[in-house]
Amino acid sequence: MENLNFEKKSVPVTLLGLNNAGKTSLALRLATGKWVDNTSPTIGVNFETYRAGDSLLKIFDVGGHEVLRRQFWLNYAANSYGVLFVFDASDKKRTEEGKEWFWYLIDNLEVERRIALAFLANKADLESMEMDEVIEVLDLQKLSKFPKISFQIFEVSAKTAMNVDTAMNWFTKKIQECTRENTVSPKGLIISSIFGNIKLFLDFSDVQQNLISVLDMLSEVLNDKDNTLRDERIASVVSPYGQIIFQERGEIVISLIVEPEDSQLEAQRLIEIIYEHIERQHSTSKDELMEFIIRTLNIPADDYSEINEYILKG
């Protein structure tokens, strides 16, 4: 299928760095175009949006305190198309500490897809390290061992906006390239309650012939959701038939059935689009919802059917 345009749904990226590196000030600069002084430390995760032309990025600003680095960094980076890694270029000692956590992230991320990585040497309006020194301190030469990571270093200042647009133009372009490579081929979609009551079941490629297998997998997740869906309420199950990506929000579970090798990240983004549509109550009838789904998933008008008879194990 053709990749979705950015304007249909913001693309997730993650903003990381040690506490006091200036992440939140930078996030607010990107969101508002203004310098916001006296920001509070991020406790947990905040998010802002950044638009450049028809591109819309949803930026997750993850707290930089050590407990948050261990708890959140890997999870958010793994579910993003790119990472903005911010460090205070005026503080060499803290940059050296940031190096340890940056490589903790990269060594545990298990990058199997293209991902964009922008190093933002913040506070460049102050007396700061030269770029050669930054590369040496962060040991960035080692990134050549990760051919799927596209990376660049930029001297920026969240306070003066120095070089911020240049960095984000590069980053957005690389994100666009990453999304073009993360495609899915939808085979079916199920909307159900967390209790297993199926509200809508659409077949895009003869799912009905494998109905028992599909419903068995759905039952497995719904009946063991405390262990399978985890805190982020996302899970996936792979079988010889295909891969089912589940996501729960409130009392609704949307399950997208795709090819086993398809991108889980892109499947989750498609599910998010459908959730957003449902939550905004854009559909006044089931037919309108079905029309929106097949258009969003780029399914030919004659290439789907609704399954009306099904049994879900209790």
C-alpha cells in the first residue's frame, strides 16, 4: 500500500537527553516557535507537535532523570521513527555522562529498521565544545556499525533558535524516508470490546478461510490481556497465517492483521488513525466507519467483505 501522508496522522518521534540538557525548552520552541524560560523538569513523558509544511511530528519529551532513562527511554525510542538526542554542549562532564546513556539506548534498541537520529548540541550560544570534540566525547564513530541509522549532528540553541530549523528540516526529511520503508499489507481488521464482543470484522484477503486461527489468537490476547497487552496496551501475535497487532484504548480493542514481516510500528500508526477517528465521532454509522477504514488502509473498494458470523472463545 502507499504510505500515508503525514497530515493524516502525526508521526511519533522521541526527544531524549539528560535532565537539564534543555529538552523541554527545545520541545516548546518546536511547538510554539518561542523561547519559554523557567520550564519545569519533565516528570514522566510530555508530548508536543511540530509541523513543517505538510509534515506533522508528535514529539514525546521523555524525562531525563536516571529512573526515567531506565524505565522509558527504550520503550519510546523503539516505538518511534526517529530520536532527537539533546545534550548540553557547554558542559563536557555531563556530555560524557550522556554518552553512557546514549550507547545504553543504541546497544539495547536492536535496530532492525531505518531510524533517524539527530544529535542536538544545545546551548551553542554559550561557550561550548567544538564538533570534533563532541564526536570524540560521544564516541560517534561507532555509529558506522549501524547502517540503518541515519544520523547528523547540529549545534543549536533552544533559547535563540540558532540552527533549529536546519536541524529539523534534515530530521523531517529523514523521517519521511523512514516511513516510506515501513509499510503494511492489511489482511483484515477487527474491532472488539475488551470482553471479546466483536463489533466489526472486515476481511481484506480471504481471512474467513482462516477464521478459527484468527479468532483463537484474538481470544488469547483478550483473555490474558494483563500479561500480553502490558502497560502500553499494545501487543502482537505472529502465526503461520499472519501477524495480528492489537491495541487497547478504554474498552475498545482494535486488531489489524498484516503480513508476518510487516512493520509493527506502521501498523500501530494505522490503528491510531482509526482510534482517533472513532474518538472524535466522525462516523455516524457503521457503513461510514467501514468506508473510513478501507480508505485509511488503502483497500480497493471491491476487495473487502464484512464477516457477520463468528464465535469467540470465552
